[in-house]
Amino acid sequence: MSQGVYGLMAEFGDVGELVTAARKAREAGYVHLDAYTPFPVEELDEALDLHHTRLPMLVLIGGIIGGLAGFGLQYWTTVIDYPINVGGRPLFSWPAFIPVTFECTILGAGLTAVLGMLGLNGLPQPYHPVFNVPRFALASRDRFFLCIEARDPKFDIDETWGFLSRLQPRQVSQVDA
Amino acid sequence: MSVLADSLQLAPGNPLRRFAPVALIVGAIALAACGFIATTAPRPVAQSYLAAFLFWSGIPIGSLAVLMLQHITGGAWGAIIRRILESATSTLPLIVVLFLPILFASGLLYEWARPEVVAHDPLLQHKSIYLNLPFFTVRAVVYFAAWMTLSYFLCRWSREQDGGKLRVQRRLENTSRGGLVAFGLTMSFASIDWAMSLEPHWFSTIYGILFIGGQVLSSLAFAILAAAALSTQAEVAEVMTPDRFQDLGKLLLAFVMLWAYFSFSQFLIIWAANLPEETPWYLRRLAGGWQWTILVIIILHFALPFVLLLSRGLKRNRRSLMAVAAVVLAMRTVDLSWLVIPAFDRDGGSFVASDPLAMIGVGGVWFFFFVRQLSRHPVLPLNDEALPELDEAGA
């Protein structure tokens, strides 16, 4: 492992080249790699094998907790804490609880989705080494980047440099840590 | 005809085509049996027939709505089921024929069509300006004329696009815009006429949209089943990818939720107001065995499809999505029976033989004509901008 190096980054001119490169890098045995694009690219999930996110399960749990909390709050206030007779209806009038329960489910799931996404992404992150590459600013415009990280067991600065060059990128640069 | 259009015809070995003659024969026998029972006990048969008509007519009518919706929104999800929707709406002339028995049996079905009942009911006399047989008939003619006109032109222009006429896309969009407004109005009134007026003292302002929501759900579930059957053909399967089935699965989930939302909204408002002129409708449907029916509806028409359709893997798998669509479609018949049959003061447990017979009879005959329509043109639209794979005119 080379000291002071975060990884090596290859720059591509279009999506197709990037997806092919990501696929080839995985086939070559690299596991710690990431792609940077100006817009979401669905094929990359599969090319980088990024299916296994825990976010859907977190959102489901958040939704269930939200729903139970909403229902529980209404039950507690109307039946236990402050029972009021409204037009002779039973205190536990569950049909009236449904809209609030539904909304609380959405609230719980929505908040978990946003906060969980940020948490799992490690955001907000004031410093990230990829920005040390001057041309990386183009990742938010019209360039596509593939970065093989130095923590990858197969990473070797010369060999990986050679590998990335063979993918015919526009440029390969070293990313300082 | 071009090679591409040839390869996209409904194949002779397609499950839909193999099943169609069986459906026709079984359907005809079931309808004949209904007719036979009707000679001794016409009233229950008329009731069963109305439920069956409302379910099966919902697929071609709902398909018209989905067809216009997909023309406006665009996208590959709509293009892959467009021919299925078009074939379904093209069966509307058959639906007109199937409507005639209801017209003839109106005295058996609708209180307001019985002069001896109206004579003792001031409210029905008051409503007779609207609820009378001649005006009922005229309205039905107007509804069918509107839907068939829309269906005729939308199908015709779509086929012109196959032939390489590319400027029709704009015309299809514009017609669909106005068409959806006309559809919403006509179908709301049709649901009031055909179903809500079974209990003429009762009214609900959400009824029309609840009914349309159910029809759209039926036609979407049916389109998923038909699309899955079509994708057994290799050329079609190239376009009907797991991504597309996922799109359709998402829409099915959305419409399952929309239907549940409409249904619950009606219930909540009537339950909360607790007014004597509104509650009897629900009291009839929550007693005498019907409370079990609604429990089954809540579980199998909402909860189960809702939970299952959340899964990404399930939506992308053709077989598992088919299974969910089949459950939803089957539950649509139960929901419509729950909506219609209690109006006749029949108990939930009192199934009569004509209930399943009419459902199978009308369905079998309808399905045969649906498949006949589907086999007349390529099963996927050519030259649609949403399906660049099938572009042969060089748009």
C-alpha cells in the first residue's frame, strides 16, 4: 500500500465507457472502487454490485415505528389520558385514527429515508480526497470518473495504473489522501 | 406487412390464443345455464348478471382510461401494454350488447323502475326526473357513444403510427386530454346510474371516482396478466424486460392504494357523520355474513397486495407479479359483489348458483372477443418514441 495515496482515478467521456470500465475492474478482482457521475446511472448499481443497501429495511422499520407511534398517541390521549364522550361513540373509535396513523407512517418512513441515506452515505463530509484531483470538478458536468481505492487488497500503484490505462480513459490521475 | 410487424403478431401457440376458444365455450354454457335458471327464478339471475356485467365491463372501460393516461404521460410502461388496452376497449360494442339484458331486466333490478314502488315513495317520485327508464336508456347511449368514439379514433390513429405515420402522436395526446375529462364525467354518471341507483335513497359523492378507481385497477391487473402471457413470445420478451414489469408493478401498487384510499374515505365520512340516510348502506354491508366478505376484501384486496408489491424483487419477477395481479383481479369480483349484491337484501352466505355462472359466462365470452381483437394487429406498437427498439420508419 502506497502512503499518502487515496487511490487512482480514471476519467471517461461517456456513460457507456464508464459502465464497461467498472464491470472490467470488478472482473479483474477489484472490490473497493467507486464511480462518480453527473447524473444517476442505473446500470452502475449492477456493474459495481451495489444492491446490498440496508436503507429499504431501515425505511420499513421507520414507517412501522411511525405508524405505531401515531396510533398509540391517539389511543393514549382519547382512551387513557383524556377520555371524552363524543356523540356517544366508543372511546376507542379506530376508524378516526386511521388518517393520522397513515400520515405518521409516511412521516416516519420519510424521515428515516433522508436521515438514513445521509447516515449510510457518511454525509455531511467536509473533506474527501477525490476533490484533490483538479479535473474532478467536471464530475458534476460532463465527465465520468472511476476510482480504485488504495485500501483495495489488489491495489498496486503501478499495476493498477497500467490496468486503468488499458481501459482507454481520457486521463488517469493519482488521488492524494 | 414488414418482417418486424410479422414477428410481433399474437403467436398461434400463445396461452391467450389457446385459452380463448375454451373460454368462449365455457362462457356460452354458463350463460345458457343462467338463462335456464332465469326461466324459473329471474330475479337472482338478474342480480348476478349485473355484478358480472359491472366487473367485466370495467376492464374495457377502465382500459380506455389507462390508454388515455399513458398517451398523456408517455413512457415505455404504457407503450408495452398499449395494444392490450386498445384491444380491450375495442370490445366496447360487445359491452353494449351485454348491457341490453340489464335494460330489459331493469324492473327486476332497480326500485325506481317499478311504478308500484315509486307510487308509494315520495322521494323516488321527486327523483323520477332523473331516475326513469327512458332517460336512463338515453344516458347509457350517450356514455357508450362517447367511449366508443374515443376508443375508435385512439385505436385507429395508433395503427396508423404502425404504418409509419409519425405525426399522430401529438393527435393521440391531445385527444386523450379532452377524452379523460369526458371519461371522468360520463363514467361517474354511469356508475351512479348502474350501481348507486340500486339504493336510490342513498348517495355518496365519492362513488363515481371510487368506481373508476376500481375499474382502472381491474384493467391494470388484467393488462399485467395479458402482458405476462405475451412475453412468452421471444420477440415480445425483448421489450418486456424486468424493468418494465417493475414499472407496471409500481403502478399496480399505486392503484391498490388509491382504491383503498377512496374506499376508506367514503367509509370514514359516513361513519363520522353517522346520519340515518347514509348509514344503512354500510349497515347492510357489515351484517348478515357480509362482514366476513369485507374482512377478506381488506386483507386480500389491500393488505396482502400492498405488502407484497413493496418488494422490488417481486415486481421484477414476471411470475410473482402475475400471481399478485391475479389475486387483485379476483378480489375485484368480490369487491363488486359486495358493492352490488347487498342492495338486494341478500345475505352474505347466500350464494346462488347464478353468481359464479354469470361471472364465468360474461367473462368467457368477453375474453374470446378480447383475444380476437388482440390477434388482429402487432401486439406492440411500432414507431413509438417510447420503444426505440421497434422503430422501423426511421423517426
